[in-house]
Amino acid sequence: MNDINIISRMQYPKHGYEIRHVYFHDEAMLLYATQKVYADLAYTLDGFLIGDKEMARRLCRDLGIRPERRTSETEVCSIGYSTKFDKWFGWSLKGLRGFGVGDTMFSKENEETAPITNMGEARLSACKYAEHVGGIPIPTPEGESNANPGTSN
């Protein structure tokens, strides 16, 4: 995909995102290279992609999630914390799941796992779930804290 050209923006600062009406020339559509592809994409106020406007509405408005990137290497948000539910969520276009204290740690093998005891473990489970349903794999060094700043471990 070539550069995205912004036509207009509508900000929703209370919910932490904006909708950008954009166009681009899609390189994958070689037959239609002269045609512009239009889309309404949602971004955090810091400029990181959330998804389409329906996804942003569901995540940010309905669930109260503040989307963020799992790693600094990506421009796409696939996890976020919700004060409304006191949970970390992980998602992709394939699925959405929340993790909080008392929930079970995420396991892709559906094996029996221990309950989540702190918000660092909840965030780690959200990261693993987002990776499982379509995100980019991330290395997590042993002993690294995945806690939300301002929450206790």
C-alpha cells in the first residue's frame, strides 16, 4: 500500500481516538492502480492504527478500552486496558478477549493454567491472546514486567 492521504479527521478525545477519512492507491490491485481506495480508519490520538471506525467504537466507546501497541516495533494497536471492566483486552479482526485478576491465564493449547493474580499477568495474557488471533509474535524476556504503569503487580 502506498502512502495514505488524509482527507478529513474527526476526533473523539473523550474516548481517545480519531477517525481519518483517507484514500490510497492499493499496490495489490494492479488492474485498478489509477483508482483511489477510500476508507475510514481509526487511530489513537498518538497516531497508531486501531482499525476501522466500527472496531474503534466497540473498543473505545462501548468497552472503555484505551488501545495501545503490544511492542514499540508495530504501528498497530492490539491490546488495551479498560477501567470500565478493570481488565486488559487483546484482539484482532478474528477475536476479542478480556483478562483480569481471577481469570485464567491465556494458553493457546487450552491447557489448565493458573489464575491471574495481578494486572501484569493480565496484560501478558492479553498480549499472548492478541498474538494468537493474528498479531505479530513478540519476544518476552523472562522476568520482564508487563504491568500497566500505575497498577500494582
